[in-house]
Amino acid sequence: MQNSNPMPTPMLSSTKLTSQGNDYYEDPTSYRSLVGGLQYATLTHPEIAFSVNRVSQFMHQPQQQHWKALKRILRYLSGKARHGILFTKSTDFHLLAFSDADWANDLDDRRSTSGYCIYLGNNPIFWSTRKQNTMSRSSTEAKYRCLADTHAELLWIQKLLKELQINSSVPPTIYYDSLGAVLLAENHVLHSRSKHFEVDLHFVQSRVAKKELFVVHIPTQSQVADILTKPLPAPSFEKFSDKLRLQSLSTLNLRGTVESIESSCKSVSVAN
């Protein structure tokens, strides 16, 4: 499909994939092979991580709707063949993370999807899209579980950097658009709505109390992790792809890149 017409996004914002139905795809082996290949593509194209995660959940018995969704990802990539992540030299070793969860978005089992991306200074170094292991009884629970997963990943990266003798005097920061999750991270009082996820609650709260972790609220329109938790309309998708530092090799210009990103990060901090 390298000569197919490119698509602006890897998945329509209205797409709702499900395992229900009996319109099965006639060649499940090729479907599985193609999904396996696309999982490697997420190593350099984080913006397709959510879409690939969704289609990979139907490899046991793919249907025509799943095959169409898979072909759209290919059509999107056909127009982004010369795009990649721009990494720049930096002496800033501050860890930043954008974290989000889409509550009960799976139509089959109503489990939520977690997504987060982690930056070392200006450069994205880790991103993840995954379905949560358990069902959440509220959107606050789903988002807080994602917050705890993001924190666990940050701890691992901190230990790795310490082994490499790279230390930062500033604690890592997690940007979240759920005010409820941010307030719970700072509030030691267990409310009735949060007692059922007490372990995750204490895991994050203890670090926030020691000022070893900052959890900051940001507006939804600035939440980069949205691209990792749900299909987005083209304008939002393009904006967050840019925040993930995806650049075209054909038009790559390093002049002013670091300054513009630093300015963008400062604007996010000021807004909060």
C-alpha cells in the first residue's frame, strides 16, 4: 500500500472497534503478521501506538472492520515514511511525563486505556499505550492507576540514570489533566471514592509528600498523552504529534528547535 492515498490520522476519532460480529477476515495470518510489523513501527512513530494497540487486540479472530482499521494505519504511514523523532543535544536531565487514561473505552470488557510519554529534558525517551489489567469503577480510579504506572516508570528511569551517573537536582514532574487525580495525589485523606485503590494511592502520595515527585494539573488541550489513549481529530492529532517531536527529514531545520521547545515547556508551566 505504499502508493495508496495517505490519511491525516491513523484512526478516525469516531472508530469503535469490537469483537462482536461474524464478518470475519479471510486471512487472519496476514493480519497477525502485519500487526506484528506495525508494533516495531511504534518504536519510531509513537503517534500510532494507540491505533496499533487497538488492532492488536483482535488477532485471535480478526474481522473486516479490524482489517479496514489496519489498512488506515498503513495509509497514514505511507504519507509519513520520511518522518521521525528529532533528538537534540541537551544538558537538561529533568524528567517530565504526560499521563492520561480513557475510562472504560473498551466496548468488550469496559477496561480503560492508559497512556503516558516521558521526556528527558526536551527529548521523548519512553511512551506507552496499554489496556489496564482491571476494570475501574470510576474515571478517577482509572486515571489514578495510570498516574501510579507513570510514576513506577519514572522511578525505573531514575535508577537507570543514577547507574549512568546522571543526576538531576529537580524531582520528576507528571502533567495530568484530571484535577481529581492531582488533588488525590496531594491529599492524604482517603475518601469513599478512593478506598478501593488504596495501594496505588499511597504509592504516589508518599512520594509527593516527600517532594520527590510533582504532580501538576494541565488543561486537556495541552495533554500530550491524549494521542496515546484515544483516536483524535486531525487538528489535535497533528498538534500532539508535533509535541512528540515528529519531524519530516525532507524539511528538517535545526535552527531554533531547542529554543522553541523550551519556550513551549515554559508556556505549559506558566499555564498551570
